Amino acid sequence: MLPTLETERLTIRALHDADVPALFEVFRDPESTRYWSHPAMTDLTQADGLLRDIEKNVATGSFAQWGIARRADDLVIGTCTLHRILRDHRRAELGYILRRDHWGRGLAAEALTRLVDHAFRTLGLHRLEADIDPRNSASIKLVERLGFKQEGLLRERYFVAGDIQDSAIYGLLAPEWSAR
């Protein structure tokens, strides 16, 4: 069971069957998924499949994906993820996506600030990583504002919809987060 995390404007919560249409809205936009590791969804059944995969992976304990919902109406407008959670090594990878019509309002920063704090203070993780396409300047600025530092570049790591993508790796340590 994923805990519910609150911010001023958002509820970061487990996803449910009723969220499938909202998930489809998040993942169907080619602009929002431009730097994602898979192409935009084209059918509602793909969103349902994503929810089933999330439920299955959360049950393993190595993956946690929350819906980012507006507090005002509980509409899911994105997701944030801790995946490849390695408890023995106290680390995980951070992932996130937000519907394009909600960009530029500080919502992604608000959600990730709460999730990063949860990862370090509650889950006891020591290291978080973010894997970002170097062309995604908005995402890079976001993680850098949170204190992440670029640690490397993996060339031509992903092939998505015929596009070859590099991968910039960013890292943040718990002591760096606490010192903010």
C-alpha cells in the first residue's frame, strides 16, 4: 500500500481503476511523453495496462508510482515514481510526468519536493537518481533546483519511436537534501 502524501495544492496517492481515463490523458500527449522511455499512448486500454503493471510492480516493493492529483477535485494530472528501489543499497530512481496543460505552475516541483523528502526521511534512502534526456531542459532545471547534480551521460541509450536518445544521469544524496 502506498502512503498518501499531501502538499498545499496536491495529493500524491495510489492510483485506482477510476483514474484510467486521467492516466490516458497524461500519457497520450506526444509533447508530454517526448522524452519518456516509450511513445505516447494511442488507446485507453494502454492506460489500463499501465495501471495493472503499476499494481503488479508496487506489490514487489521495488517500485512505487503515485498519481499526482489536484487537491481541489482529486483529478490525476501526472505521476511520480520511485523505481528500481534497492533497499540494500538505499537508493532508487526518480521518475515523473505532468499533463502539459499543468506545466509552468510549479506543480511538478511541489510534488517532487514532497516525494524526495518522503524518500529520504521516511523510507531512509540515501541516494536518488534521475535519468533525463539531455534535450529536456525543463526537467533538468527542475532536478537541479531540487539539488541533483549531473554525474554522467550515457550516449544513445534509448530508442523511442524511431528516435535515438541519450541519457543524462543526475544524483542527489540524503545529506545534500538535509543541508538545503
